[in-house]
Amino acid sequence: MSDYQRIRIPGACYFFTVVTWRRKPVFIDDARVSLFREALRKVKASRPFQIDAMVILPDHLHCIWRLPDDDADYSGRWREIKKAFSRQIDTTTNARNERLVWQRRFWEHTIRDADDWRRHVDYIHYNPVKHGLAQRPSDWPWSSFAGAVKKGWYDADWGATPPNHISDMEHE
């Protein structure tokens, strides 16, 4: 049994990688992505958090969340998001009657400072290019990149060439 302990800091900022069951491509079209976004909205309404950046790829997603000052329960939020989404799609179940949509666990990283945040935001937005799904971050439809451009975080053509620090980061 693992001795892994998650770091839980109320009000902290966290980077997440969440993967589908056996890397099955679940997010295959706008309809599926819309169902996932609806699950996010539903959970955010009852258990608020802020999404700084997000990308949804066919078999996994990455995002950065900020939790309320008095709250560190990101695991509970992920559990509810996964359940809400899984109920909306047809899928097989296992012997325990669990829907086989998600890997049971997720990977989290507590963001340490502004540089760490920036590197993870870049990683998120460059991920479709890294996986060969798009030529540039602006080409991928299921990303917060366009919103980040509107906020002035990026030029629209950012990511046409690989950022140097992306190769240093591996979260999958």
C-alpha cells in the first residue's frame, strides 16, 4: 500500500492531470466536452473554485484551480465532477458496478509561486501541440488558450514553436 499523502492547503492553487480509464478517448466531440463542462459548472455552483487554465484532450485533461481561502477539498470536487460526467454518458461497468470512464486517481501538484504557475499554464496550453493534435495552441478548441489571449497572457501565435521550459515538465 502506498504511503503517498496529498498536500492540502486551504486557498491554494493546484495543477491537476486527470486521465480516462485505460486512456480511452472519451472526449471525442463537442457534445462530450459540453457534458464535462456542465459537470464542472454543477460542482462549482455548490462547491466554488476558480479555474485559471484548462485543456481537455481525448484521453486526459489538465487544469489549474484556485480553492477558496477556507477550503482544501479538491478531491471531493473531483469525485463529484467525475460522477456527474460519468452518469451522462453510456459506458460499461465493472464487477463493483463502477462506470469505467476515469482512472481512479488523479495527479496533483501544489503551485509554489508565480513562476511555477506560469510554467504550468504554458504546459496546459501547449499540450495539444505536444500530443500532435494541433499545430498551435490556438488551433485546439477545448482549451482556455483563447481566453488567456484575451486577458493578454499570450500573443495569439504563441506556441507555434515549442517553449523551452515545456520539455522540462512531464505530468503524464
